[in-house]
Amino acid sequence: MLLIRCPYCGERPEVEFHCGGEAHIARPETPTETSDADWAGFLYYRTNPRGVHAERWVHNHGCGRWFNALRDTVSDRFVTTYEMGTPRPEAGSDVTRA
Amino acid sequence: MRRYSLTRLLKEAASGHQGWGRQWRAPEPKKEYDVIIVGGGGHGLATAYYLASVHGVTNVAVLEKGWIGGGNTGRNTTIVRSNYLFDESAALYNHAVNLWEGLSQELNYNVMFSQRGVLMLAHNHHDVISFKRHVYANRLNGVDNEWLSPEECKEYCPPLSISPDIRYPVLGGALQRRGGTARHDAVAWGYARGADARGVDIIQNCEVTGLKRHPDGSVAGVETTRGTIGAKRIGVVAAGNTGVVMGRFGLRMPVESVPLQALVSEPVKPVFPCVVMSNAVHAYISQSDKGELVIGAGTDQYVSYSQQGGIQIINHTLDAICELFPQFTRMRMLRSWGGIVDVTPDRSPIIGKTPIEGLFVNCGWGTGGFKATPGSGHVFAHTLATGEPHEINAPYSLDRFRTGRLIDEAAAAAVAH
Amino acid sequence: MLEVNVARRTPAVAPMKAASHVRVEPIGPEGRLSFRAKESALAGQSEVAGFRVDGAMNSRTVSGDRAALRLGPDEWLFTCPAADLEEVAEAISTTMDNRAFSLVDVSHRDVSFLVEGEHADFVINAGAPIDLSLRSFPVGAATRTILAKSDIVLTRLAEDSFKVTCWRSFATYVHGFLVEAAKDFA
Amino acid sequence: MNQPFRLAAGGRVDRSRPLTVTFNGRKLSGYRGDTIASMLLASGSHLAGRSFKYHRPRGILSHGSDEPSALLSVDWRADRGPGYRDPNNRATVVEAREGLVAKTQNHWPSLETDVGAVNDLLSPIFVAGFYYKTFMWPRKFWDKVYEPVIRRAAGLGEAPEVPDSDRYANRHAHCDVLVVGAGPAGLSAALAASADGSKRVILADEGFELGGSLLNDATSTIEGKPAMAWVEETLAALDARENVVVLPRTTVFGYYNHNHVAMVERVADHRDAAPESLARERLWQVRAGEVILAAGSHERPLVFENNDRPGIMLADSVRAFINRYAVLPGKEIVVATSGASAYRAALDAKAAGMGVTLVDIRLEQDCGAELADARAAGITVKTGHTVIKSLGTKRVTGLVVAPLGNGGQIGDKTTLACDCVGMSGGWTPSVHLFSQSRGKLAFDAELDAFLPGQSAQAERSAGACHGVYDLAAVIADGAKAGGGSVTVEATPSYTGFQPVRVLPTDADPSRVKAFIDFQNDVTAKDIKLAVREGFQSIEHVKRYTTTGMATDQGKTSNMNALGLVAGTLGRELPAVGTTTFRPPYTPVTFGALVGPARDDLFDPVRKTAIDPWAEKNGAVFEPVGLWRRARYFPKDGEDMRAAVARETKAVRTSVGIFDASTLGKIEIVGPDAAEFMNRIYTNAWTKLKPGRCRYGLMLREDGFVYDDGVVARLAEDRFHVTTTTGGAPRVLAHMEDYLQTEWPDLDVFLTSITEQWAVIALQGPNARKLLEPFVTDVDFSDDVFPHMSVTSGFVCGVPCRLFRVSFTGEQGFEINVPADYAESVWKTLYEAGQKYDIVPYGTETMHVLRCEVGFIIVGQETDGTATPDDLGLSGLVSKVKPDFVGKRSLTRPDMVASGRKQLVGLLTKNSDEVLDEGAQIVDDPAQPIPMKMLGHVTSSYASSNCGRSIAMAMLADGRSRIGETVWVTTPQGFTEATISNAVFYDVKGETADA
């Protein structure tokens, strides 16, 4: 079970959280003017990297806040967590391989 | 290929089994192949086998980064069934079951396909409607699936508790008698042996690191840890690693890879006659020929390539198992493990063309790929041989995510209101 | 003339006897208000109608018979005597007038239990996965977390005394779970 | 009592506490501190079971949890009745207790004479993977004949037949340092880690006595004192420290992410008089700052012909039985070894009075001090010798040995008569947990072992599992891992061994049964066969031969198998790879993993405030998500159809009362509340006036219907939203997600009030007449309080939110009252309703009534693939709003394509016939299979108000086919139905919309 550092509550066990998938996928400003292909890209296409992954989590059984995290998908190690709306940190942009 | 048979087994026994040769060669990669298959799991090996046996395409290589069958093929709960709701799914999975039924004989390799029946339990009014919808749709699609009363469920699976006092009483079940289990490793090995005998090169410990393309953009071959290998067509069948391989080819995919766990108990004498699945309480269970209870657990919620999940997933699965089978709490978990499954937005696979000419993909089987192995390989072989999808896999295109024509079995199972 | 003031309260759970020296007892009616406001709206003020809103995250600040549980950056659970509820709500609305905030009465949504006695922390840790050592969860700590298969709000009243709050329909489960866990300390 | 092989004195058993257990019906006697294995040996017997495949007689190989052979079915509480028996318990770790009832397994008719032993004669056929090569003809025979036979032969013990009578506990714990293993390394580590009192330390050991290898060591000294004296002092010191928790009988079995470690504590099974309330086992889920692994090592068997005979055991186990249990494993022992440590066993056996011969494969010059010590003790030592085979059947009677020429040729054989053999093929560090932590293993050729390499988590290894074997060094290594440092004087250990995979022999290796995996009956020739057939990765060999896949998970066999594969391939051992270890370290009961989550605590049963009344009044309930809801209220003798017919009629003719409390409710508050609603729902909210309600429809971003419900605007900045019962949690989560991550600028707050307000629905022409007298501060006149209005007031004296809404088409009210008041308000209204013949109704009647008037239920008519237009609800989709969740997806090509399934009604030709919900629809029932399916029935009821059956369906292009006839599946075949509008009942009199 992962140990996740909520930016508001500190380290808490994974069962208090829900993962919301890849982060920083911007919802098109004007969906009606977005092509079907681009809309599909927004809805469905994901990076799914082997290495550091930016993803959304919500502390839904805790403070209820959404936040972002960088996690290595090979080691499952969290590089960092950060508040919604802040850009992806440089930290750990290196991709580990196992 | 020297055939296996009882007589040969007896002859070998007399001579100390010195006569058995390799089940498949370990060749050096050639400069070029007509078709390269990336991924030596069941689906990839089956694809190679049918390319050779059905389409006469034998200049084929299967490139496996580790050892064949080492991914989800060797890590699943070996359930085979085809009682899916939508026409597209029924066609695909039933195609597979038809092939399963003759597979041991066709491959001359006993894959121990055991049609012990798959019983899916209904625990609430909503399940009942959903399962009856399946039963009726299956009937009209020629897929066997029948509705059983709780008493009939108990009769078919004596260890089952149909007490009205349990948390989610059993209100009935949908039984597919043709469903069952098979010996997962044997499927990979049998296809490998069959493909090898027809000239296919199975190359293990060979990881694909990049794509070579012609000036016109079409595929020219792959970069691997064992050098560059040319190819006219390439089929990626990399399951959990699809995103990684396609990423190396510069393509983004509508898949996410998550851990899926499973476990077995210590072996005991026969106690569980069939496969039981319960979506409402999330439990799958059967008993292997060796006597182990084989239990499928859920997926973890996050993308991971670690092949390791959290213990809370195991706990919840066993909660459900022991609710339905309270006599099993004193059984012991012997082994648990994780696989990496690639999941699509509609939980249905992608089998067909990609934006790159000559590059084809077969992925997104999620938690249910093993059962489809023969059918998947068969239609993907057709796709690779002809360059066009077989009518059965035509609906499973990448384009459906643009048009919205999803094949959403998961959603069709819907949610309790 | 028809008597219309006939409604009476019925508690969510009938108390069970825990055969243990860890006591698990339902707490009676209580005024509970879910208060939400962003930092900007509070403009640095430290209290709202007698409820402290400057407490640290996941802590409980008591002033008289009123307590404020800081459950999120912009979320508090205010508790007060059931009888004071309306007056308290009035006061809060007045103080917060023409500022963005939310005040919702959840007095009947929630049910609370007292878990008390030596090893009360072990009893709660039978279902709650968080660290309850005094170092990590001191007296006065309060947080939303999980107890087995239910959400709870957990408050530490004293070293061996906790308040467990859950939604009404989960009360029987939570109560049953705590009583079962307490058996280990019979 | 009869313990011929028990030493008169010594050992760690408590002779003041004699006890007896039952073993295959006969009494075994022993003492507290015994295991069933030591008691069996004390009685002079080794025979403890039959092997998995060949049913060969097997004895006791080891003295610990790595035991592959001596597996027993144990009834732990025979005196308490059924539900306490389980199979496959290792005799070597079952702590003896008065009254235990143990049985051996996998034989018929008896342990001594087992018909299955015929397999041993057929073993030339039953080689690795033989079943892949046969049993294929005739095809049908696999399921019917071969497989059943194979299954009956396979399997070990019998599964429990009755529900478990024990309870199990769970505990989440946190510590700074978790020490795994209480041998010399672990004790030393715990001592150092806890020294300054600042760290919380947990020390866990699987044994029932702490001390690890030192428990079996009667001769070594530490700081001049007997080793066990050091253990006792250390334990006393640890007990005195408040920051230390010491857990015996606690197996650390799983090492998960982020130092989440799972252990199982055996709490009750060893207790003579454990209260029934005491949990049998407790699962510990520990989050550790760091983990110190001091798990020790496993001794390797020697691989030679018939190395599996009863009486042949590991050399160190011989020591354990003599020194710890004061039991002689025989009278005449041959110790066969490839290394130094076994000399201790020989010396201890000699000292205990056994006749001892030592056979060492190593040459004189390769031996150390141990050789001289043994000879000095008068032990005959044959160096440079190999073991050809053992003799005997159910007990070893001799060992055939021979000298090895320097060319490796076999010299003259001699037979050493014996009734016991202690063998040692060297040592394998227990790196299981390190490997589970996903640390990388590194091969050490010097020690012929995989050792912990690069760590993946905050963990360190110490002692034997770290490749450190000398006692003094082990204690120092432990202290170092614990963050301290000590140097102690201790008896030098005999260390070092010469790796041998299979002992040299002149017999035809293809005929010899030399066992690698004792439980799964995997022999050296099986491994070689697998390699010959092209299985060269160790994972392939494991899967093909099943070596290492038995209940001992290959603890004693993996290195021998690995070495043999490498040797056969002529590769370096690491090149073959090591198998990755997965949890659990030893098998763990499902019960421990389930813990309290059984019966009433499996899943919460959510009940409404009115549920007690419903139960008293004979309601039949149904589960809806976690909720249980009243489905209908049968009167004497009524079945569901009759009860529902009565309830539905009553609602349309007078009044019915319904508990709608489970509907999800969310209070949406803030200046931007209306804007938020506009973005979440498909329809517009800006113009909705406070005091008015509107039906709202919500999509997922992919355009499919997600949820629906009536929404009331209580004030400019306050909405009271209702959702479906099942949808409540996900709708709130969906809203929070968009609010926080897409529109953080909006000033809106969401609060769940599902359980704050219980909801009593009064529906029917007399609803208002019944309700009005009990409500104060509310004007019921239609112009002030029309259909789709909301107001606040008092009902029966308590504050309420009163909705005038209808899910039945009749005049209706939904009275929201604070939950604690609901039952008494309900009772009051029900009493007063008697003069209108009020009926309580449940979900089934609710479903019928709403269907009669054409209301859908999300989750019944919809299945996650329906658009608003499919449901005929395009009117609810705003054309003017620039955007809302899901809007863009609605214009995707296939969302607007023809042929989509649309909501329609179906009327059966025979008006009494009620279609099956889920039934499929076709145009031509005579067409060949696969048929073209046009849609399916989503809802279907007998409607007493319509005087016929009614059904809703999703049908391809259905709206354009009204009036046409289709065929619908029935259990027997097909039936004819006419497509109609999905509205079946024309509400008479004062309707909802009046």
C-alpha cells in the first residue's frame, strides 16, 4: 500500500486516496471548436510512461483536496506531490528503467 | 516437428527420456523478416503460429524481451469464456472458444482446456437484469449461456453458499458450460513449438528499442538489443508494455497499464468443480489441476510497471471469497503475484492498423486477455497477412475512440441504481 | 385542534455492550455544522462566532462548549450543544455576511461514538490505517480517515480517549466493528 | 510415557508440563516446547507423509518453516466441535499442545500401505511435463476421464468442509524500525536500534521461542557464557525498554511498497485454554521507517539417489532435535556433507551417544579446524567421499558411499548401516523479503549464494541472510544494521562449503531418482530433461518441472535447481537468473487476511431512519448498492405481483407513503452556485427561481448520461440537488473534481446532506389532504406552491424542506425531515393516513408507477452507453450554453449517426404477458443465428393501473417505428410486441401538473 504525501495533511496511506489518472491534460478552452481527433486525444490518449508520471490524486477520505504527484511507475516511488494549478516540477523528469 | 503421443512417451520412458529434443529452437535473428511480432506472449505466439499455419507466412520472427509466456500469459487466472454481451465481443471471444476446443489436438500439445463451466453470480435485481440480457443476447448469437436459479447454482457448485442471510444473497447465475480453464504456460509453449516447427524464429532476450522507417514513413524494421532487424510488417502484441513500445515508436495510445493481482491457495484435494465469478462482490475462483484454489484479485488504481500491488487488494478479494465460501477461511494463500494489464477506455481491445503504414497493434485486453488467445492470434494473423482486419476484429479499430463507437462491456454491466 | 408538535428523535444505533475494558459508547444529539470558506473570505480572522478558524489542519480547537475541527484547508466541522444550533447558525451567517461561505447543518447526518480505555488506540487501529502514536496524532488531533469500510472523523480527546464520527447509516457497522475489535482487550 | 528416543535430560522442552497429542489415531507423548515433529521422533518414528506425485514415504527433512515433506492435517480444537481443522500444517512448526489431533495426508488406505505408491513404479513415465505430451486422445476424454483422475491424485490435504469457528483480528501499526528475525543478528540489531529510546522498534520472529539458530546450539559461547544465556539477557534488556515491542509466533510474510510490511501473529492455537473470543491469528500491517532483515538462512539437501527416505534429514535439524528438543533422531547416524557446519551436528550427535560416521565430499586439505575436532572426538571421517545412494524403504537402513578419485572416478563402494542421515549441501541466505522489497540480488560465487544487492526501499540485511555466518561476526553485523556497533567474543563457527549440485555417482543419471524438490517430487533428471527440451530460463524450468512451486516455495530446493540448470547449460549461475520471490514468505490463512470483515462486518448495511418501521411492518427488502431498501409490503399470502398491484392502485386512487431517504442529496452553496450548475448539468439554471425545482440531467465528459435528479433552488446562492441512490458518491466526487481542478475560480462549496435529511414521499390524490394539517408555515395553494416547488416549514413540529414533486404522475410531496425525527413523523402521517387507506410502498411499486408515466431510471433504462437523445431527452440539453460537461462529445460522428438505440414502449400482444427485463428484440425470429438484435427490454411490469403489462425498451431507431411489431425473446422462444410511446398511463383527476 502506497504512502502518499498529501500537500495539506502530510503522509497518509493510499486507501485514503483515489487516483485520477494522468495530470496536466488541459481541457480544451473551446470544446465546440475542437476537432474529433483532438477531443479523443483529450478524452482517451495517455502517456502511460515507464518512469516518472505526473498524475492526479484526491485525498477523498481525508481533507478532500485534489493535488498532483510525480511518481516513478517502475519503482512506485513518489518524487513529489504539489498543489493543483501549479506547473509540473522539474524534479525527477529523468526516466528510470528497470 | 516430432509428434507427441503416448507410444512415444512409453518408448522414451524405456530409454530414460534421452530422445526428447528442444520444443523450439533458439535461433540468431536474421537480417530481415516478412513479419516481426513484438512480444512473445500467448497472443504474439498464436499470431505467429496462425501466420504460418493458416496464411503460409513463415518468414516470421517473434521478439521477446524476456522469456516467452513470462508476462500476463503466465500470470493470469486462466479463465476461458465467451458470454459477452455485444455482438462484436461475442463474435471475437466465441471465435476463440471454438479454437480452444481443438487446440490441444491441433498443436499436438496438451493445453489442458477444461470445460468445467463458468458460473457468474447475480446478487441484486440489477445483476439479474444484466445477466438475463447477456443470456438472451448470447442465445441469439449462438453463444451458450443459461440462467440458473440459486438452487441450480448450488447444485452446479456445491461449495457455494446460497443462504439468504449473507450480505449479498445469490439470486441466480448465468452459466456458460463451454467455458472453463486451461494451462496457461502450455498455451505459450504449444504455440511456440507449433510456430517454430513451421519456420518461425522465436528470439528471446531481445528487447525492441526503436522503429526503422522508410522515407515514405512506412515501417522498415526495428532496433533491438540484438541489433537492427528488417521487416515488411510489424505487429506489436506487448500487452502491459504496449504503451512503452508504441512510445518508442513515437505513438501515443488510449491505454493505461495497471497492476492486476492474483493468488493461489495451498493445493488440496478436489473441492471446487467449476469457475465462479461474482462481479458484485468482485471475486473469481476456480481450482487448478494441481489442487490450488486460483483466485483473481482486482487492479490497483494507478499506472505501474512494478508487477506488484498493495495487500489491501488481496484483503478485499478474500473478504468476498470467504463471504461466498465461508469454509475457506482456514485455507492458506500460498503465492500471490502481479501482472501489468493495459486497459482501454471501453475495456475492449484494439486490434488493427496504426497511423504508421505497416505497423499494426493488438493490445488493450485489460484483465481478460487469456481467454481470447487463440481468437486474437487468429484474426491478428489475418490482419498482418492481408494488411486488412478480419471481419471479426474490424470493429476493434483505434478510430472508434474518435467516432465514439465504443464497445463498452463494462458500462453495459452498468451500475446499481 | 390537531396536535402537530409530535415528532421525537430516534437514535441511529442501540448501544451494544462491549465485553472489554475499552468502552465503545454512542454520544447523544449534538449540533454539527459544516462550515466552508476560502482563506480570502476569512481575511485572516481567527474566529467566527466563537469558533476558532485559525487552528492547524487536522486539529480541533475548543472554546467553551464549541469546538472547531479543521478537516480541510477550507473546511471545518463546528460542534456545539444541540440546543444552541439555530442561534449559532444565525451568528455565523451574520459574521460572514456578504462573504463567500457555506454553512450546512449536518447534525442528523453524523453519529458519534466515544472509544475510551487502555488500548483504545489499538481498537481504532484495527480498522484505521493511520499512525495514532501521540507523536503523530496528539491529543486535540482531528481528521477524516477510514475505519475499515467506512469513512470516519477521528478526534483524540485524551491519550486513551477518542471520538469517532460517521454517517448515520454507517453507525451500526462502525459500532459493530469497534465492539468486535475491542474483544481483543477483554 | 513412551518416548524411547527422548534424552533423559537437557533440551529446552518443559518436562514439568507433559502432554499428549493424537497422531493418526495413536497417542504421542511429549512436553511443552515440543513440536509434533519432535514428538514423532521421540517415539522413534520418522514416517510423516506421502509425496505429492509418486506417493513415496517421506519423513521429516527439517526443523522449521522450510519443511517440504512432513505436512499434517491438524484439528486444533477437536474438543470444541467442528470448524477448527485445516490441512498442510508443517509438523516441524506445529507447537505441541494437549489435545491436538493430527493426521498424515495424501495416502490411501493408510500411511503405511498407500495404493498411490504404484505411481513410484510408473515414475519412468511420469517425468517432468509428461502430461503436456499425452492425454489428448480421444478429445472428449480430457474433461471426462484424464483430468478427474489427475485431480484426484493431485492435491495434498483435504480442504475444510465447514465454516471456520475461529475469529481473526487486524491491526495497523507504525514503527521506526522493524526487525525481522530474533536470532543473534536480529536480537543484536534490535538492541542497537532501541538503545537511545528515541525509536519505536518492533522485533518479530516466526518461532514460538526466540533465539533463532542459537536455540539449536548447546556448545557455542558468547562472552564466555552459553549462547542462550546471551539471548536471555538480550531479551530481558529489550523487554525493559518501553520503545520495543517483541512479537514471537509472528511471521513477516509480505514486503510491500513504501515499507508497508505484513505479518501474521499466531495468537491462540498454542494456548491450552484460550477464551473463544480470542482471535486465532492477527494480521499486522506495519508501516516501518526502516526494516532490518535478519531472516537467517536455509540448509541445502544433498542430491543423491533416494535422498528422500524417512530418516534422512538436514544436518542442522539433527542438531535442533538433539539440543533443543532432547530427542535422538536415531541410534546410528551418518552425517554426509559438502561443508564445515555439519561437523557440529556430528559432534553433538556423538556427545548425545549416537554412533556417528562423517562423510565429506571435500578433500582433507579443503577442510578446516572442524576435521581435527571431529577426529579428536573419535568420529570416523571419510573425506573425499561421495554418496551413491541410500538403502531402505520406509526408513533409511544404510548409505552407500565411495571415495572419489582425483579424476572424479568412483572408488570401491562401502555401505554404512544407519537409521538416520544428516545431510548438508551448504547454505542459502533467506533473501525472500529483500527480493519482495524489489531490491536487486547479487550473486556471490565465494558463498555460492545470492545476497542482497542494491536496495529499493529503506531496508538493511544482517547476519546469515546477509551472507555472514560466523557467530561473532553475525552479532556485530546485527548491531551495525541497528545503527550501533559491538564486538563480542564468541565460539568460532564452522563455515564454508563446497558447492555440489548432484553428488557424483556411477549410476545411469537418467535412471536415478535424486530429489531436488521433495514435495513436488522433482528429480535432477527432470531438471535436465527440461533443459534438454529448451527450457533454459529458471522461470521456464520452474513452470515446466514445478520445482520450487510447492508449499515450501523451494526454500530448500531453489539453489540446487538453479545450480543444476546452470551446470547443465555450462553457464554461470547468475546467467540463468534467480526466481523473483513473491508474498507470502510462508502460507497465510485467508482468515488472517480477511480479519474481522466477515458476516455482519463484511460490508456495511446502510439502513434508513425508517427501516426499523419497515421491518416491523413486514417489508421485503432488496440490496441497492450498500443500502437495503423496502421493495414491497406484502399482506398475508401476497406474492410480489399481488402486493405491487395493490400498492400501485392505492397510490393512484388515494395515497401511498414511500421512504425515499436513500436518494443522494448535495447542498451546493456559494455566489457562483448557478454558474456551477450550468457547467455540470446539460440544462440551464440561471433562470430557475428560488422556491422552484427542475429536473436535471448530467453527462460524463464522453457524452453519456451519468445521473439525474430533481434540483431545488432554495436561494439565489443555494441549491438542494438530488441524485440516484447508487450515484450519490460518484456524483459528488465528479462535481468536486471539476470544481477543484477545472474551475477553482468559482466560489461554490459542496456538502453531502444525503443522511441529514430523511425523505418521506406522499403520493396520490389524497396526499395533500393528508399532509396539510401537520404542516405549519406553508401555503399549499397551487399558485403559491405548485408542482415542482420547494419550501421550508415545519411538519409535526420539526423543520422540514417540503418538495412538491412527483415521480408517479400523481399529486406528490417529498418531505425532507432531519433524520432522527423521520420515524416519528412517518408514524404520525401513517396513522393519520388510515382514514384514506394509506399504503406504504416500496421500490418495486415506485418502479412501476414511474414507468406507467414514462419516467426513466438512470442505471436501468441507461447502461452507460445512452445519450440524452437516445432517451428522448434532447429537450433538456441546452442549445445556448457554450459548454457543459459532455457537450462536445455529443457531436462525435457515431453519437449522431442513425441506428442508435432509442427509448420506446413495448406492448405485448397478450396483455397479461410480462416480458423479461433484459430480453432481446428482433424483427424476424426465424432468421438464422447469429440474429440481428435491435435492442433490449429495460423495464417490464404488470400494471394494474393500465390493466395490462407494460415495458420500456432501447430499440434501434425506435422512435421512428412506433406502431410496428417486433419479436422479443422469452425463456421458451419469442413473443410478439408492438412498439409504442414510453408513456402508458394517462393520469386522471388532479394530476401532478395540475
